[in-house]
Amino acid sequence: MKAKLFFALCLLGVGIITWNCGGKEQTEATQESAKPVKEYTVAQFMNTIRINGSSFSPDESKILHNSNQSGIFNAYEIGIAGGEAKQLTDSKENSIFAISYFPKDERILFDSDNGGNEITNIYMRNLDGTVQNLTPDTTAKAEFFSWSFDRNSFFYTSNKRDKRFFDLYEMDIKNFKPKMVYENKDGLFPAVLSNDKKYLTLIKTITTNNTDMYLYDTQMKQLKLLTKHEGNISYSPQVFSNDSKKLYFTTDEGSEFAYLKSYDINTGKSEKVEETNWDISYMYFSRNEKYRVVGINNDAKTEIKIYTVSDNQIIKLPSLPNGEITSVNISDSEKLMTFYVSSSKSPNNLYVYNFETGEYKQLTNSMNPEIAPDDLVEGEVIRFASYDGMQIPSILYKPKNIKAGEKLPAMLWIHGGPGGQTRLNYSATIQYLVNHGYVILAVNNRGSSGYGKTFFAADDMKHGDADLKDCIESKKFLNATGYVDPDKIGIMGGSYGGYMTLAGLTFAPEEFKVGVDIFGVSNWLRTLRGIPSWWEAQRKALYTELGDPTGADSLALYNKSPLFHASKITKPLLVIQGKNDPRVVKPESDEIVEAVKKNNVPVDYIVFEDEGHGFLKKENEIKAYEGILKFLDKHLKKQSEGKIEKQ
């Protein structure tokens, strides 16, 4: 498990090219004869529906999923034959995320927090539409873990007993009285439970690229270390076999990438099951072990493999021209499968597949019909050589119909994390900016996940330095395209990407013409001292990677915190912040805004009273991204006034 600090924002893109800044240009701007591209408003882009999740109803006739069609996430269901989705919850203030139908009836479980504060509770929606909070505590975070194999109970984790650590509970669905299964006094992370409820695997985070795996016997109350090792090795439990005799896990032991192994509980022997030249992200079995599903992080896109367990043969999945298959979920009968299809120019859509007939059906159409698909752009995976020769993978979004000799403004898009990864997914924000004439380069700087453990660890204790240099070097790639104006390149990002934005304007003040910081860190001393209580188990790992604010690293953290050097910022800055953010608290943004204003530098500041670390409400997204375009048009395109769109 790669437990990097994961302040994620939207991820992206599709298409593959390779680039070396010292070589011949490989992507050239050509005058296209294609029809003119229509320019769309942010409201039109945000009117595209975001959907995720899937759970089969007990009779497998319907699919439970999440959608923000109402303007905020709520629970919906749709029949496998298609038709209109039915809204099951009607929250107006707090996003609701459906977990599952009950195994034997159509009650549902969902979770929700308060204004993005991440203190989630688990709720039950009854058949008559009434709702009951099953974990009522406004100070404790509860997270669904799994259904029991016998379907008479479900498991969840909670930090009610000790706000630092998550205990594991079982809740009987006859009386809804929880009982503790594992009391977590050692700061471990519950991972996988065997079908007979006897064995629980747990993870200990040592550093962000070094973990241990434990096996806990719930009957004997004994904890056993399974992974005694030296050096930086990650272990991540995936699933037990149905007979509870084998544990399957991924590890990067002796390899750059994570591969799949099995562990025999009786003999203690391990053997390799599957390996590729990319990380195996996950593996699980269908309910009766007819199928084995494997997900692979293949160069920032998901590759799904489904095997029939009896003969270990790969099932040929439907060939879909408009994207990649993700989020596979096989029904309990093992006759049906749901999955999502998306691409860099097409948002998530839900499909159902019949194993017996080999037929599939698209159940949703989430793209706003006002937007023509041909007006959107596909991302291209590119690579460029950084200052020390390290190859940096990135995703390029290039506006359509660039005229010969035309020079466009460009923005670097920096992901959260720091160990996040810009992926080949649909981003309405990216498409919106590209549609309005901006080149976007989403940089997977060193420290990003998905490219091997050496690349992943290459920014440790070098944040705001080595990773920032990667971003600066990416400008050479943009300049070499021939269609980017070298004097109009800015930087933007959310969370850790917001920090990188501030770091770029502070520590390389002449490199970027503007910056857009979305809930980004400005003061590492405060952020690392004030991490949420439920991150206590990984506090030491974060300090090992980023620096210890209470010890010898405090000076280094001071030196890499933009707030204390804000007098160097001379370029226009836009800051966006959620008032309820528990990770990057509002004072982080308040103080950097006030500090930069003292430089007589243009600063715009947008605060959302009802958001946390990210956007969950469409109306807020519209305001934020319209504000971004207005800011960029004014300060990067150098228009006399920014555009104000009609809603």
C-alpha cells in the first residue's frame, strides 16, 4: 500500500507519444481543415453528470450508484434494462455516497459527512425512505469495511474509542448493535477479512514506500507479522480465498513494480501469482471464485483482466471504441457484471455485461447533450527529460484547430499527493480551459505513483525543489511544440499541486506568469503539525517523507514553506479554499493571500463556506472554474478584462 499524503484533485487524459526535449519535435501545430470548435460555458461543462459506484440489488435487476445530477451527490438506482435513473436520497447540503443494497432487501447503506469535514457516519435508508444513522457520533469517523460472507452483518471501522486509530466493528443487521472485532492500539490499518471471520490482515505504515503486513487471529486474539524484511518494500493484502486458507497480496519486493503473490496460512509459504511491467493495483475474486479480477495501472490508465479461475484463462471483454473499462463489479450470481467506461474526452458511463450472452448495455449517458464530443480533445501521454535526465511522464491537452504560427497560453496542471498521479480520466475543468484556448500539460513529476518505486521515492525530502525543477523543465517541452507562447506559461494545481503552484511563484519567481492555488499548502510547519487526528498511524511516515516539523527538519520545512518567503512572489495569484477543509485549513490560504497583497501583486481569493478539501457541489465548481478562466484571461492572455459568462 503506497500511503502517500493523498490531497487529490481531478485526474486526466489518453493517447501515447514519447518526447525528448533535445530531439526533433514530434507534435507539430498544423492548420486543420476541421469544422470550427464551439466555445462552451463552464455551466455547460459542469452540467455533465459525475457518476460512480455500483451495487446490484438482491434480485440483480437494478444497480445502485452515486450521481451529482441534482447538483450534489445523492444515491440513485437504475434498472439493468436501462431507462431513467431513480433518485433515492434528496440531500441538498451534504453529499451522500451510496455503499450497497442490503443483501436480502432493497434497504441501502450510505455515508455522508458535514460540509466536507470528512467526519463520515454510516446511514441506512429504509424501504419507506426514512433514514437512520447507524454510527451516530459527530466527532468520530466511521467507514464501511465489508459485508460478512454470510450476509448477516457488515463490518466497519471507527475511531470512536481513540481518535487516532481505527478499530474494526461488526454490526448485526437484525439488531444493529455493533461489537468490536479488533481493538487497534498499535496504529495499524485493517485491510482484509477472511470469509470465516477468523483472520484479519492489517498494514503497518513504516514510510510512504515501506509497509508491513500482519495476520490477526480473531479467535485466538494473536497478531503475527508476515513480512519481516529489510529495506523499503510495500505489501498490500487483497483478498482471502473462499476457504480462508490462502491470502493474496501485492508487493514490490525485488521489483520496481507491485506484483501479485499468495500466502498459504497453514504452511507459511508464498508464491508469485502474476507479474507485469506495471503496478498491479488490485485483485479480487467473484463471490463463488468463478472469476478473478485484476486491475493494472498501465501508464496512467487502468487495464482490467478477468480470469476464469478453473483454467486461468482470460475472458475477452467487450471492445468499446470510446474509452477504457474500469470499476468492474461482478454480481453474486456471477452472471452479470457492471463496469464504467471513460476516456479523456468522455466522462464515466455505467454499463452492464451478461457473461452468458456476451452482450453489454450502456445504462447512462452522462455527457451534457449540448456539448459535441468532437469539440473535446484527447490527452496525449508524453515524456520529457528533466534537469538530471530523468524521464518525466505527463499528459498533454492541445486545443483543436491551432493555426500555423499561432502561439497559445499554457498552464501546467500539478496533481495532489505528493504521491498522486495524473491519470487518463475525463476532467471537465481541463476540457473547459482547453476549449477556451489554453494548452494544458499535466505533469507527473518525480514522486508520482505508478512509475515504479524508484520514481515514487525520488522526491522524498526534496519537495519544492526536485519536483519543482521537473515542472520548470517541462516548459522546454512546451516551447518546443511551436504553438505555445513561452511568455505565457502559468502553473496551477490542487492540494499538493496548490503547494507546487505557490512554490513555483515563490522559489522560481520568473518562471511562471501566473499561479492558481486550489486549497494548497503554504506553511508546512502548520500543516504537518495539524494533520487530522485519524492520520496518526501514518504521521511518522509523512514526517519521514516530508520532514518532521517538531524536530531537526523544522528549519528545512520553514525554508520550503511559501508563506515565509512570500515577499518573493511578483506574479498574479488566484487562491481557492474550502472553509471546512480539515487537511489544508483555511488560515493557510488566508495568510498567503494577505502576505502576497503586501507586494502589490494582483491576488484573487475565493472561499466556499460549504466545501472541504475539494468540490462536491456543482454551483461551487461553476463559480470556481469561471473564476479561474476570468483570472487567466485577464492576467495570462492579457485581455483588458476577463470574460464573465452568462449562466
